Amino acid sequence: MSAILAPAGSGQPPLTFDDFLAIERCSQDRAEFDDGVRFLLPPISPAREAIVRNVAARFQHRLERQSAFRLHSLNVLAYSAPANCAVYPDILVSPSPPMYYDSQCDVVLAPRLVLHVLQASLARRLRTHTFAVYRSLPSLTDLIFISLHPRGIESFSRPHHHPQHWLYNGCADRLTLHLGRLSLTLTAGIVYRGLTDAADEA
């Protein structure tokens, strides 16, 4: 991963978020926005893509039964105005209708749940910088990390009575989430369906 900055001594100000979006929407490479800086992201590995597909199918099966939430995957940014950062979750669930940054409908302002597959080249950034961005979003109640090696599903939740705190719910092979009246259950069998132990995690 690399940061794209204005050349030293150029006198160019940091990118605004609108500047970033103008570049991002025309670029073939995905990047995240970090308070004036554009961070290029590595390509999505086949194993990560397979897990996102498995989880998205599972969530969509449950979400399509009601209209309170909307599922987004891979190509939608979550933007935090307090942190002035925007990141790409692998899966994002928002209230329906979603709150979008603008008419392009590719930046969500009030996510409820986000999920990331811990691709090796991104794992450290996700656990530190990205997690900090998510903590600045008052709408977010659930964060899920899915690991490849060793395999496991980690979850963090924000209790309603202590919104400044996040609870670590451990690493397991089964997870049940509650979004309003909706229950979403993930199991290792669903998450890792079709993957071998030698799956690429680059």
C-alpha cells in the first residue's frame, strides 16, 4: 500500500474529499482517503473475493425479507466527516434508504455494520487506522473481521448504553448478529465455502 502526496515544495494543499472523489471515480485503481492523502490499495485476492461473495449471498438472503437495511459490497466507500477519512469495507450494511454523500450513491455516510476480510497486506492497517475511522462513526454498531490464516470470525460491537466503548466478542467459527429485529448468522462453513487450506491470502 502506498500514499499519494503532493510533491514536496510544490505548494499544493492536501486533497479535499471532493478532490479525492473526482480522482477515484475516474481511476482503475482503488484508493482510500486519509485526511488529505490518497492511499492506493492492493488488488483483492481471490480468497478474499470468494469470502465476500459467500457472506454477501448469506446476508442478502436474510435482508431481502425486509426493507429496513441495505447491503453494499466492495465498491462503496464509508465516509467519516469527523475523521475526514473514507475507507472501502468489503461488506457494508446501512439503514434503508441509505444516506449517501452525493447523487453518485457510492459513498455511504451512516453505516450500521461493516465487514473486512483480513488480506495479509492490509491486516495491520485494518486493525489500527481503519478501526479508528470506524470508531468515529456514531451510526456504526458492528464490525467484523474475517481471518484467512488461521481461520476465524472476529466481531466488535458498540453497546447502546456505552456508545464510546467497543466490546470484543472473540474469535469463533460461528457468529450471530442482531440488527433491529433482524438476526444474521455466519458460520465458518458459509464464510469459507469453496476455499482450500492453501487459499491465496496475498
